[in-house]
Amino acid sequence: MAERLLFLTGHLAEPRLIETIKGIDLEEGSWHVRNIGIKVAALMTDAIIRNRLKGPIEADRVILPGRVRMDLDVLKEHYGVPFVRGPDELIDLPAYLGKGGKPPDLSKHDLRIFAEIIDAPGLPIDEIVARALTYAEKGADVIDIGCQPDVPFPQLEEIVTALQARGLKVSVDSGDVSELARAAKAGADYVLSLDEHTLDAVAGSNCVPILVPKPHGDLASLLRAIDKAKEKGIPHIADPILDPIHFGFTTSIERYAELRRQRPETEILMGTGNLTELTDVDSQGLTATLLGIASELRIQNVLIVQVSLHTRRTIEEHDAARRLMFRAREDQSLPKGLGGGLLSLHDLVPYPAKPDEIAKWATEVRDNNFRIEAAEDGIHIYNRDGHHVATDPFDLYPKLGVEADGSHAFYLGYELAKAEIARALGKRYAQDNPLKWGIAADEKSEDLIRHAPEASTVTAAREAKRKAQKERRDAEDRGDAPDDPERQG
């Protein structure tokens, strides 16, 4: 039986909401719309809902506008039905509901992230611990301790112990087999990397080795190492090694595919740094593509590294990509329309309103507070005194009448600059809200219980009016007040 949905809205949004829902593949009779009796849906409160929505509610879930600010748990307790926020814009409702009327579940994945701390021998232990905890908070599952060639590492064992004492899984990455043997003896969970000739470095421990081909690219030697580990009863992970573009990249991808064909049960690791670090492009797209390959080949581990500043969000990107690819694979669908934050520069639907809709809204405004919208034809700014459209904010400024009000002009300049950037990139713009950059940047925390303080455009206008009145009173007290322009002929 389909989930029963109740949508709460207001006078202005009701027609568009009904039209939007009718275009979604929801079972007939599974949804209803209730106009709560206010003009602007986002301004409804829990008190208004409790007064106007009588129970019991014949629904399994109640969906509110995304911009409402109230304690949804209070409503759930009152009615005995979950209340949830939908998207901020109606145009996003189909994607929000997804299949079967439920948002996509991006909480699951089956990929383990190894995040390397490079040059660890030269770092204080407390700095390594702090960095490891940050990596784990961002999504890393295993902290990889990166050793350096020919650099002594006497504190290796102490670092392994310190990280594990904080509940972290630890791997040690070194080209020195003796360091890997020390790490295994110290209790490291994984070591990178061993081959068919050095497998005994983990003998007598519970450490899981990452196996690599030797010489580089020799898949046959990796297969022999896998078979040898099996014979010895040593749990293991295989890494055919991903090579940089123009230095064997395509052939290395073929090795991963061939390994999966020949050893369908073997657990595999892919190191992505040779692409993300060594290609001067935004790393999100590369990461998503590589994790799409990993999803198809059922690769369960990735080793990531962050050296270049352009990969500063690599852990967050891998975490988002693994969830997106898992969801798409489980749904047997394309990794599209599921969200996840990997669209940063451009939005799928940058303009939630059409120019004619904005023009209609502008005719309904009865106050002098400026509203700003970005649309396909330009930047719209309007209040009761007029509606102006331009692609360049500087063309709008002379029409706004804020030359004498520095604070208001500053605010409008800031908002218009945001709108211009959003239009240039094809991004969503919402007045008084920061541009959203997906996983590429942290979002500011937002109070979902109470609305933000009155919009700056309103506050600035009122402050300007108070300032002007004070200046006039002061001038009158001095006896040098100018003639009132409203009284001049």
C-alpha cells in the first residue's frame, strides 16, 4: 500500500503545488493538499497548524514547505504523524520525493575510505592525532600513516597505539618492508603494500596486507600474491594500482577489470590520488567517475591523499560519491536526480521561477522592500514602486533610489553581486541566503526552529527612515532644516 502524504501550503503556492504533484508519479488517492489558510506558506507556525489542522490526520507523513521554521517534533507528538520539511522550491519537489514518494536514502555505502596523513615521520604525535580525528569526522574510515623513504620513524608504534586508543582504524603506508613489519607487530589494522615476496611481514599478526603487483603492472604477480595469501590463511586486499593519465591510466583501469573477472571474490583497493592530485581539474568529477568504476567493479576500498590545495575537500567528495553510487546501483538507476552535493558550480534547475511568474509576483507587492530574483532573462529587483530587470547590476543601481543610504546600498550591492554570480554559473539564487556550493564548501548552520531576523532589506530601510527623521529633527533644532521636498511645488 502506498504511503499516504499530506502537503500543507498557503494561498499563493496552492495552485502550483497541486499542479506539480499531479506531474509526479504518485498513486492516485495517496496524496492530499491542505491550504492552511495563510497567504505565504513559509510563514506558517506550529501554533497556526495546531489551530487549523484538526486531527486525527489520515496520512502517514505530512510535508511542509522547506522554508518553514518550527519544531517538527512538537507537531509529530501532537498528531502522532511525522512532519518533515520538503524542498525550498516547488520545482525541486519531484526530485525530493524520488521513487515511491520518498527522498533518496543516501545514508548507506559499501566503500571504505583510507585517508593518508602524508610525511607523518616529521609531525608531532598530537598533530597526527588531531588531523586523524578531523579526517574521521569528514568521513574517513581508516587513517593511513604515510612514511617517508630513508627517514627514520621511531615513533611509529606509539602513533599506531595513540590512534587506536581513540577508536580509529589504522593503516601504515611504506616502501620499507621492515617498517610494515613493525606496524603489523604494533597492531596496525592494515599495511600498504606487500607483494608475493614480502607477504611474511605480517606473519603472526592480525594485520591485513594490501597486495600489489611486482614489477609494477604485472597482474600475474598480483594474482600469485593473492593465491599465496589464501594458502596461508591471511586476509588480504588487492591493489592493481591506478596510474596517472598518459602514464598508463587506461591500461591500469583494464587491470582492475581483469582482476575482478579472474578473482570475483577478492577484496580490492583503488588509490585515487594519481588522478585527483595529478590532474588540474576540479576533483569532484574525477572522484565521482572513479567511484562509479569502483561501484561497477565492486571495489570496496579507496586510498585518498590530499597534497594539492585544489583537492582540499577530497574526503568529503569521496564520501558523497560513495553514497551516490551505492544508491544508484542498489536502485539499478543512473547516478542522477539523487542529490548528494556533487553539483557545485552548476545547478540542474538554476531558475525556480519564470520571468512571467516573477512579473506577476511583482504586481502583488504592496510595500517598499526590495525583492531580488535571478531568472533566465536577468536579475529582477522589485517593490511596490517598480520592477526592474537587467543582466548587469550596475544598470539597476540608478533605478533604486538608495544613493543617500549607504547601508541599504551595501546590502543591495551584496545581494545583486550574488545574483550575478549565480546567473553566470547557472546556480540557484535565494535572497538573504548564501549560495550553495554542495560538498565543495561547508554550509552555514541554520536555525530550523525560528525564522532568521527580519531581512536586511527591511531592517536597512527602517533604519534609514529613522536616521532621516533624526537628522531632520536635529536640523530643526538648529534652525537650518531644508524645505520638505514633498511640500515643494
